[in-house]
Amino acid sequence: MYTKQPSTHDRRSAAGPGRQRYIGHLVVAGIGLAFLAATGLNMLLAGAGVIHDSSEPPGLKSVLLSFLWLAGAAVCLAVAIDAEHRLRGRGLPRGRVSYGPATARRGPRVTGVRRHGPVTTLITGVVFLIFTGVAVFGAVAAFSGAARSSYTQSNGVADNATVVSVSNNQDTSCGRHGNCTTSYSAQVTTTLNQPVSGDDATTINIPNNVSYTVGQVVPVLVDPQDPGYAELPGLPYAKEGAAILIVLAGVFCLAIAALCIWSAVRMHRRLGAWHASQP
């Protein structure tokens, strides 16, 4: 029965100078994967407003740019998988294993070697599942903030508040080409003229800077479920746009994960059939 002989490339892939080269590829790709994935996830969560102690500004631009970083992480992952597979010098038969009279005469026909095995493909799917989980977490947090803001705008208790202190925030992020983006927000500590649920103090959350002075009276909408949170009438602090983009990113990552896992199962079955056909 026909037995596939290892190709020259397979015999050399795990020995000699090529081994050191592939080890270098694996190390560099691993470092790139960690850096790009961490940066992309940080940018995604900061853009959605989930985290506020990041150097990345919240907003649509950060969310869109995070997709590029995560795409780069996926490329590094593919390079790392390829290097690891070449180091082991192992492959999977391409195409399907057929049986019948022709197969009995010449053995299973193998057209080449596949670089990615079922294990590495499954790992790729798991990584994208993790990305999906992070996207779900970010989307839930973003939708929660947007829902809270919407509830406050619709059902908030109208009151007048006296300014006690003002904290204006400016987050500036600069790209490699010198393009800088600055986002603004403010948290204003106030005392309420009419206490809400027994509380006479609240913090106004504003999506831009303000020039209020201590003692100034401003109209507010106080969250009746959490009187410590308030917004200005007609000026919601959080919106659903970024959350929707995170959901789309999560759906994309979930589709890639499902494709990888399905491919890994198919490759595992084909590999088992191929080994069973060997003498």
C-alpha cells in the first residue's frame, strides 16, 4: 500500500538553521500577539467607555482603531501557529481520504501537507472565543451605561443643584503620525436643593468640560434609583453607538471562532481516517 514519504521541506523544517529561524518567528509572533491583543482590547474598552483610567479616549474612533489592532493580533497568531507547526515538522493530508478498488491498488492519494493541524486550529478558535467574551463584557457594560443614562434622562427627578467642586477631564491620545484626539468630560459635585430619597448630594456627569463656578446653581436630573448620579437635562453622558460596534465585533469574532472549531473537527476526522489507511 502506498505510504506518503516526507518531503524535503518536512525533513528540514525541524532541523538545522531553519529551526532557529522558526523559533525566532515564534518568539516575535508571540510577543506581537500579546502586545497587539492587549492594546486592542484596552482601546476597545476605553472607546466604549467601559474603563476610564486608560490613555485612549472614549468614542467611535477608538473602537474602530481597536479592530485594526485585534486584526494584527490575529495575524501574529497565524504566524506563531505556522512557526510552531514547522518546528514540529508535522502535517495533515490535504483533501479527503477515499476508499475503493482504486485506493486498494495505489493507496490513499495525498496531494500535500497542511501546515495547520486540528490542535492549532482549535487554539485559534479558542482565542477568538476569548475575544468574543471580552466583546460581550464590553457590550454589556456599554449598554448598561447607555441604559442608565437613558433612564436618567427619561425618568430622572428634576432639581436644582448648587456647585461644590468641578473636575474637568481631558484625555489626549496621539497616533504614530502625530494625529492627536482629545476627549472631554466633567464630574461636578453638587448639593441638591430638594433631597432625593434622603440624599442631598449628587455628582453631575457631563460628556464635555464646563466652566461652572462654586456656588452656581444648575438644573439637573437625578437618578431616582441612585441619587448620587445625575446628568444635565438633554445631555446624556453615554450613548449606545459604541456598544453596537462592540456587538458587531463580537459577532465577527464568534463567526471566526465557530469556523476554526468546525475546521478543527473536520481535520481531526480526516487525520484519523488517513492514519487508519496507513500500513
